[in-house]
Amino acid sequence: MPWYAPLIKLLRAAIYIAAPTAVALLLITAIEIVAGWLHRTGDPKLWDWVPVRYLFDTMDLAILIVSIWYGTAEAIRAFRE
């Protein structure tokens, strides 16, 4: 086993953590830009009673949950090898 094997494992683990995190942050940023634009138009409502911002908050939460769930599952699968 070469001396740099632990460094390769560390780099691999960092990539498995950073990749889903970067995608989630990109998606959340895009959603927040659209939500901010809609908020400036006067806080519209869906069906006259649900504020649209609730929809965007739900999308943010869903992205975080899916990212954590599948990122963790993929990392576990990768490091079992």
C-alpha cells in the first residue's frame, strides 16, 4: 500500500460530499432567485390562499432531503468496495 493511499481516500470522500452539496446549493440558489423575483411582484398566492413562497420553501426542503438521502446512500455504496 503506497504512502499516499489515505490521501486518495480522503480526496474521494471529499468529492462524494462536495458534489451533491454543490448541486443542491446551485438548485437552491436558482429557486431563491425566482422566489425573490416573485416576492418583489407582491407575494402572489396559489388558489387565492396559499402563498407561493410556501411552494419555494417546500422545494428547498425537498432538495436538501433528497440530496442528503441519495448522497449518503451513494457514499456508503462507494466506500463498501
